Amino acid sequence: MIWPGQLVGSKVACERYGIDRSTLVRRIQTGQITPLARLDGAAYVFDLGDLPAAKA
């Protein structure tokens, strides 16, 4: 079951990994990072639980 706020976009994923969007896309293309889905062939969607913990 998916809860509200559990799905996030590339911006949050980049913040969690500490990388910029171009690095995120490269890592997705090489299989290092796997998004939950890709919407309309453009926007990546991630499960917040699959991302590294937020830095305090």
C-alpha cells in the first residue's frame, strides 16, 4: 500500500543522494539507481523508503 507523501520526484531524490539532476539521470541510465516509475516518459518517481535517509 502506498501512503500520501511516500512518492517523490527527482528533486527530493537528488537532495537525498546529494547529487544534481544530470548525475541522477546518468545513474538511472547505468542501473545504479532505480526509480519506481517514469511518468509520460519524462518525470521519474521514487519511493521515499528506497532513498537514503535525510541528512539532519
